[in-house]
Amino acid sequence: MSSSFTDRLLGKVRLGGLLALAAPLLAIVFAGVITSIILALTGNPPLETLRLLVDYGAQSRTIVNIINLATTYYISALAVAVGFRMNLFNIGVDGQYRLAALIAAAVGGALVLPAPLHVGVTILVAVAVGGLWASIAGLLKVTRGVSEVISTIMLNAIATGVGAWLLTTDRLAVAVSGSNNIGTKPIPPSGQFPGFALIPGTQAKVFGFVVVAALLGVAYYVLFNWTRFGFDMRATGRSESAAVASGVSVKKMVLVTMIISGAAAGLVGMPQLLGASYSYSLDFPTGLGFTGIAIALLGRNNPVGIAIGALLWSFLDNSSDILDLEGIPKEIVIIMQGTIVLSVIIAYELVHRYRTTAEQHRVSRQLSAEPSSTPGSGSGSASRSESDSASEEGAKA
């Protein structure tokens, strides 16, 4: 292989890496341009709106709120990403975390235990309920071939109905004094997860569960990149036939992956439950599972990328509160979030196509540079071996 060809190849590799890094940034800039155009068309100054968002988001109390909401978003996105890594679409994270939070809140409010054990039992209940609820979709898929998309959507509706049935004063709920709200019995101090006063200028505390979220991100990375089980999961997601040929039980991997995804989903409501509300009531946050889908896509199923996406999403959600006070429709933030997700997906697809084309050109040039061989000389076999290896590298890219 000539030095000029090697230089061109290295240049393309560097360019591909730069494009991969620049893609999300360019997508965010593009979303900002689209949002600015919409603001201008509706008679609102784009730069002034951006300044309001940044100034409000930089306030101490808002920073705490951003971190707390991002913690919840991060766990939700990790739960979704577990399924994505094996080509499974767990759309049921929303129902899984709400049902898990309700039952965990009821158990936590009824127990009297030492502090660490009390918190641990409540968390374990949430994990178990989330995993069991997700396993229904997994069992339907491996035994009856039911699409997990359809089953998890239906299970969301069922979880909503079951939750409404349980959250009554005849069963798990009690009346909340001073309001028309109802909720589970409050979790006593021994079952609460303490927070941290990390941000100067405010007494508001960052959820202590942010530490658990960070550990979940590390566990996610180790599972998929440093364990045989994680390799089998990724291999099954890329090609079930290849996984079967290598001795992997596809049905087992599908079921286990859905259980792990649901178990992670069971933790989505824990930062709010154990760090702020201490009870599951009618106004408990909803829709976090669907937000997790968008953030998982935004972060490309990478724990670091998901963390950045969760912080960005949380910043936009919290900073949008100032827009209503200034007479600017806060729905502009929803438009921006949607545009960011679409732009990032398109940008990554363009990068993927560029890399595929560059790899094809590399293989073609390498094959054309190989000297022609005579039959039976053995060099043809070597050429085929090298081309096969190059093709495998292209498939991995």
C-alpha cells in the first residue's frame, strides 16, 4: 500500500471522527436557527429569548432544578437504551416506572426499618416491580412473537388503569391534608434519600439519587463493553442468526434484556419519591418514559452522550418557565427539543453513510492494489482473506 494512499486513508478516518463529534453540535445549531425563524415570525426577538433562557437557567435554584430533573431523565434514557442496544424498543418505560413508584411508595410508607435498610427495600421493590412488568412484554415476544412495541404500549395503558385502581382511599391512598389530592402514606425520614446542598446561593438540595444515577451509567457501560453477557446482547441485536450460530439463546437474551430495561425503569421515579415528594400522589410526574426515548436517541445510547442530552433537555424544560412571564409562548421550547432530536438523527445518519462510503472506497482501492495471482499459488486465498477482513471492519464501522 502506497504512502499517499495511507495518508488519504488516515485523513478520511480523522474527517469521519470530526464529523461524528460535530454532528450533534451542528444539529443543535440548526435547531436554534429553526427556532429563531419561528420566533421572528411570531414577533418575538430570538436573541432576547435566548438571553432570557440562559440568564434564568444560570440562577442557583434553577441549576439545582436542572440537575434534579436531569437525574430522572438520565435514568429513564438508560432504561430505554438497554433495549435499544439489542434492537428492542421498550416503549413501556412510562408505565413501568409509574407502577413501580406507586407500589414502592406504598411499601416504603408502611415499613418501619433502620434508615439504610428502609431505603434499600423501597428501591428493591421498585426494581422488582419494573422488571416484572417489563417481563410480560418479553414473554409475549419470545413465546407468541408479539412485537414489544405493541405490547409495551398496551401495558402502559394497563399500568395506568391498575395505578388508578390502587390509588384510592379504599386501597393504598390516604387523603392529603389541606387539599383535594390523595396519595400513599408518606415515607418516614428513615426511608428518605438525603440530598446535597452543592450549589452556592440557594438552600435547595440536589437529589442524593444523582450518585445512584452516575453508578447506573458506569454499570451500563461496563455491562455492554466489558462483559460476555453484554457482547451477546449486542451481537443478538445486530444479527439474530449470527448469535444463534455462535451458541447464544436469542429468546433468553430478549427476555433478560426486557427485564433489565424494566428494572432500570423502576428506578425512574425514585429521585422524586425518595428525595422530594415522599409519597405517590395524583400529581406525581408523568411522561418521563417518553422523554427518555428522545434523550436516548439524542445521546446515541452512550452513557456520556445521554448525560449531556439529559442536562440539555432539563435546561430547556426548566428555563422555559421564564418565557410565560415575559409573554413568550413556552411551547417554543418543545419545538426546539423536537427539532434537536430530528436534526441529530439526520446528522448521525449522514455521518454513518459517509463512513460506509469511505470504507467501501478503501476496500475497493485495496483490492485493486493487490497484485493478480495465479490459480493455486495461494496468494489469491490471502487476498480473499484480507478483503474479507476489510469487509468485516467495514460492517463494524
